[in-house]
Amino acid sequence: MIAAILKLLSAPFVNRITDLAHAYIKKQVSEAEFRAQVQKATLDTFAQVEQAWAEASTKQYESFQNTARQSPVVARAYAVVVVTQLFILLWHQWGASAFLLVTGVAWPSPGATVDWAYAILALCLGGGAFVFKRNGIPQ
């Protein structure tokens, strides 16, 4: 995947910038035009990289789901991760508040644990692939 992204970045982008630089050096384009064209080339390249990343991310998630369907060990491990992260989130939202009400003592701060629980749960439920999609179509 990294090789594909680097290939996507290197050849077309470098060729385009080189052509623009030659035109600028030969005074065929003004500095403002040169800057605008470089910015456009950069944005186009970023869009291509984003699309490639979205497609790769979607394929990775689909591959993982196929593995989880076929392997009982992976399916159980997946279930354990989802249940434990849900427990952490529910405890943080409900249990810690109940503990405070019952004992009058605040539950210690979980630090980044809750943030990680949200991230892990989102990734387990396919959030990674959806970050790069809008309306179901890779951008």
C-alpha cells in the first residue's frame, strides 16, 4: 500500500512540477500562474492519495471481516475486544457516576483510556473505512 501511494505521488507529481518549473524559468508563465499551478498539482495529488487510501482501507477492512467470518478464533477475539471496550465506555459513563453518587468519592480520571476505547470500538465497527468515504463513494 505504501509503495502504491509513493508511486502515485512521485511520477505524475514530479513530472508536472518539473514541467511547470521549466515553463517558469523560460518566462512562459508568471510567478502567480506558477504558484497557482503548483498548488493545483499538489491538491490534485492529495486527492488521488486520499482516494487510494480510501480504497486500500476499505479492502483491508473487507479482508479482516472475511477472516473473522471464517475463523472462530478471530471471531471470538473480535467479540472480546468489542465487549471489553463497550464495558469501559459504559463504566465511564454510568458506573463512575453511580460510584460518585453512592460513595461521594469521585472515580479516578481514566486519562486517555476512554479516548482509546472510542477509537478501538470505531475501528472494530468499520469506522476506519468510513472515515474516507462520503455517501458510500470513495472521494
